[in-house]
Amino acid sequence: MAKLQKSIDKRNALVKATIELVNNNGFHATPMSKIAKMANVSPATIYLYFENKQDLVNQTYIDVKAEYTKYAFETYNESMSVSEGFEIIWKRIADFKLKECEEAMFLAQCDNTPMIDEPSRQEGIKHLQPLLDLWERGKKEGVIKPLSDYLLYAYSINPLSFLMIAQKRGAFQLDKKHIEQAYQAAWNSIKV
């Protein structure tokens, strides 16, 4: 059992190092040797867990996306109204992006650059299914604008990444009032 935990710890250290280095240096300026050094493992150890750098980044993306969406949907229930469900999910996403800034920054980079391969991107989208289902129900009920899910995401969820980056830079500090205003703007952008 201790051996299994040590293996999990090494993999987690590699994932954490990948997030930090990709956030600070970008995908191309993050060699495997740096990741190994930061994770405190030998470079050869990486290949016990991942095929190559692309696999490491893809798997890190899927892991972080799963953690992010688990948090986002934890208090959501399909029996909620569309507006109540969206508010719960949106505010949980905002909370995650502001509390787990490194992970959220990593996801934003992955979502906005070609560093993730398409199968991994599709796997990441699957984790958003409860939100996509909520939007589908909202469209059928005439509560959500009949737009592509990409447009709904771009207008209602993606602005959180911009606000998170602005806060990280120290340009803007989000307080409860700003979160509520941002939520209202997001809801107004997608509701009928």
C-alpha cells in the first residue's frame, strides 16, 4: 500500500510541476527535465507514468478538468430550475477559478492554445455534460437563447478567465459585489 501511495504522490508531483511550469513558461519552454526536477523525480520516472510530454500535458489537462467540473457540479441537482441550476454552477465555477488559480490558469491556457490534442479536448468537454444538459433543457423551455453551446460558454463562462487573470495580475480585485455583477451579466447574456 505504501508503494502505491508513493506512486500516486510522484504522479501528483509531476502534474503539479507541469501546471506551474506551463503557467509560468508556456508549453514549449517547459522541458521534461525541468518538470522532473521540480517534481523531485528522475527524468526517467516521468516515462513510467506518461508516454511523452504531450501525454503528460494531456493527462494533466484531463485530471484538472475533472477536478474543476467535480467542484462546479457538486451542489447542482438536475431537479433545480434552469436559472437556479445555472446560478449554482456559475458561482461554483467562479469560486474554483478564484481559489484554485493555478489550475484554472492552466485550463485557460489549454483551452485557448493548441497544446492539447483533440481527443483530450473532447474528453474534457465530456466533463461539462451537466452544464450542456442544463442549457439544452433551458433552450427547450425557452429560458436560454437558442445558441451554440460554444457561444453560450464564450459569453457566460469564459469571462471568468479574463477576470481571474486580471485579479492575478493585481489589476482588479473581485469582491462579492463584483461576483454578483459578473453573474448577472453572464445570466443576462444567455437568458431569453
